[in-house]
Amino acid sequence: MAHVFVINEPFVDDFCRTQRWAARTRGRVLRAPDWLAYVTAVLEQRRHDVRLFDFPARNWGKQELKELLEREKPAWVVYDATTPSIYSDIECAQIAKDACGAKVIMVGPHCSSQPEEVLRDAKGAVDVVCLGEYDYTVGDVIEAGGPSLQIPGIAYLDHQLSPAGIFRSTGQRPSIEDLDAVPFPAWHHLDLMDYFDGTKLYPYIDKISGRGCPFQCTFCVWPQVMHGHRVRLRSPGNVVDEIERDIGLCPPVVKGGEFFFEDDTFTLNQEHAISICEEVMRRKLKIRFSVNARVDCGSPALFKALKAAGCRELLVGFESGDDEVLRRMKKAANVTMAREFMHHVHDAGLDVHGCFVLGSPGETEHTMQKTIDFALGLGLNTLQFSCAAPYPGTRYFKEVEKGGLLRSKNWEDWLGKDGEQGGVVDYPGLDAETVEKYVDQGLRRFYFRPQQVARFLLNTETKADLYRKLRGMWNFGTYLVHEKWSSVAGASGTRG
């Protein structure tokens, strides 16, 4: 039995490592470290002495990390790594080495796509990288006492024949086939009331009923780097068993909160989605939930079943209001589909949160303005605009790297001011600052409309709902105030 710490390590304040683009979001979203909670549960199942710590949720920094490791002296430390935080993540690995001599395992999308670079930059602070889906791989490494060519899904530096280390990789581990056999996330290590998203009811708990996505969107990191394109599903009974377990762990989730299905597209397999809804109703669970969806995956029958089971909202990646931009990102959808989708969803009485990305290949100021106008005309309840992010390991990254369009491959430059999302691609005639300007413009135009403010506040059901709305408005307002004053300060400095 090994003494293991699984850690969502510190970086900038409010850094959300577990979302698809790790950053300090404009709404200050904080998601629970779901994938780390899964590996923690697997290690518990294997009888290891394991603890899960979420430093951003506790507002702990690197000093607290050092003190914890010096005091508890785990034999192994598992860290999650993202592109914008990677240098800080490596620093945290060195803290573990200095504090207690622990062996360090690094997981996550950045080290999965850039394993040799991460290992060499770490200069011995990282012992092994687990590639892609790592639920079982971490335990295999620990139980073997370290990396080995007999363990699938890892990369490491072999120092036996060379002081600098020879890079070894056993390639991606085959996908987990039986997801029902994976234990439920180890939420009992965390306080689920710590996590917040202004677009979701409070508190909310992530659910993952399936992994993998068959679509070929060029920008999406999860299927291309972590979970693959082949879809694997949990049984509806297993999913609802987990929901019942979580109600016991966090009773407020049924008093005013919700569950959120983080599957790439919950509505992809309509039969499976309806079966989950039927199982929820069969057990007479009075819950609310939201799901990820696509405009080309759904039907009136599915939307009706979702509503009947307690679904509140669909989170939909519309991405753009320009068909040519959608075609270039291989979205496999168009604006006509989006409008038809919204018609059917509104008929079912479901809310929609729209996700849009600005600054993709083929984008111009005209197409970005077109997307903002399109978004404002869809009848969305909430939305988000983001700058396009070419994550390493994606086709989008390869495209802009080949075209010499990346502003920097110094990963520290991949976040804007104060760790917020920012543009990192400069196209001819369209630089990153212009894209960021349109992102902020879209957010202001949507959220500062009088009818939007009135609807947001008047459709309040509980004290918890009022809390999340006021907190969300405060978070977004602090971003806008800071953004405004930063712009003023920058202009003053230029005039200096």
C-alpha cells in the first residue's frame, strides 16, 4: 500500500484547470477536479492510502503546498498539467522533490501531447507522465515502483544509458471499455459547496455518463488528446446509482442545485440519454440537471424526455454564426441547424446556454460581428464567448503552428492579464487583441441588455439561486472593471 497525494496544484487565483480551456474565466468559474477524483477512487479501490487536495478551491498557494508535503511526506504525488500552467506545474513538482523526495506523476492534456518536452523541462522533477485516459495507469506505475516499458500509456526518461535520459514511451493506453467498472469519483475528499459556475444552479456536481466523441472539430482537445473519438457509455443504472450516492454526500444539490453531464455530447446517443431519464423517473428522483448538446443531435422526443426527468438547460457549442468558419473548424453543423434546434428546444421548455468561439481560421472582424449578432438573436438564456485556443495535440494547433501564426510557444504567454483567457494567434489582418475586443463586446452586448438583466433576476426560485446569480454578476463585473482600468492604464503608459 502506497501513500499517495493526488493534487490539483496552485497557480493563479481562481484558475480552473479542469475545464476544456484551463484559465481564470471571466465569470470566475471553479469546477471540481473530476478526472483527479476518478483516479483517486481507483487508488482507493486498490487499497492505497490516498488523499485528494484541490488547492484552488481552498485558496492555497505554493507555500501551503510545501508545508503540506513536508508534514505528510507522501511517497507519490500526482499532479494535473495544463498548457498555460505547465511551468508552474513543473515548479510544483520540484517542490514535492525538495519537500519530501516524493516520486512525481504528471497527468493531463498538456503532458499527454508534449511528454518529452515536459520531462526535459522538468529536469528530473517529474518521474513519469501518464498519457491520455489515466484512471488505471497511475496505479500501475505506483504498484510497479516506477515507470516500465511493460506499463501501457506512459512516457519517461531512461537514465540507464545516458545521463540526459533517453525518451521512452509506451504509447496511448487502450481506452477503458467497461466504464461501469470504474469507481465513482472520490468526491468525499472535497467540499462540493466550494465549486461555482454562474450559469449553473448552486451547488452543482459533474456527472460523466460516457467518454469519447466521434466528431472531428479541429479545436477540441478532449477527444484528440485524452479520451479518443470512439464513444463508450456507462449503463443508465450505474449513472443513476452515482447520482443517488452524490445526493447523500451533498444534500443541497436537490434543494436548489443541479447535476451537470460533462459528456462531450450527452444527446449523441438518444436512446441512451432517454434511458437515463427513464431511470431517474423510475426511481422518483426529484433532481434537476443540465447537459452538453449539439445542434445536430436531438429530437422533440428526446427534449421532452429530458424535460420530464428534470433537465433544466442544454449547453450547446454553436461556436460561430458563419457557415464558412464552421466548415473550416469541421463542426459538421450550420446556422440553419442551429435555428431549427432552438425552435424545438424552446417548444420543450428547456433553457439554452450558448458557447461561441471567436478567432478561428477564416475569421474576420465581419464574421465575428456576424457571430455576435447571431448569438443575440437565438433566444439564449446565457452564453459565453471565448478566444479560439489552439491546444497542443489538436489539428487546430498543427494548422496555426505550420502557418507561423502562433504568437508564442512560451506557454506562459497563453493566458492574458491575471491568468484570464486570451488570444494567442495572430492572423494576417486580425491580431489577438482584436479578437479579445470582440469577445468582450459580445459579452457586454448580451448581458447588459435591460431585458436580460431583468429576466436573470426575476426568474429566481430560491435563496441559493439568488446567491449564484448575484455572485455571478459580481464575478463578471469585477472582470469588466479590471479590464476597463487595465485598458486605461495601458493607454496612459503608452502616452507616457
